[in-house]
Amino acid sequence: MAKKDEAQETQEIAASGFDPVGFLKDTREELDKVVWPSRQQLISESLAVLLMVILSASLIYLVDNFFNWGAGKVFGP
């Protein structure tokens, strides 16, 4: 039942055109529902992401060098 209501509402919006005031109102309502992280949480999670990126890049670098070395041994200079 809810799907039909959403579909009907979408069709009504499409038929009437874009409503910028309604869009901004709905956007504000959705942003009020967001739970923003604290400063400490933001910093610690950002550092965790940076650490994982550095570790992943290092692993890819090492594997690439290993295969490059192996290809050099197999195919020669």
C-alpha cells in the first residue's frame, strides 16, 4: 500500500514540476535526523581510514615489487 502511495506522490510531483521550496524543506527535515559524530570520533575514525589506506597501499606496493622481481627472474633483462 505504501508503494502505491509513493508512486502516486512521485507521479504528482513529476506532473506538477520541481518544487524548490518543498525540496529545501524536506532536505532540512532529513538533515535534522542525521546524528553527527563528535570531534573525537571524527578524528579517530579519520586516522583509522588513513592508516588502512597506508597499509593497503604498502601491501599493493610490496606485491607489485615481488611480481616485478619474479618476472625479471623468469624473463631476464
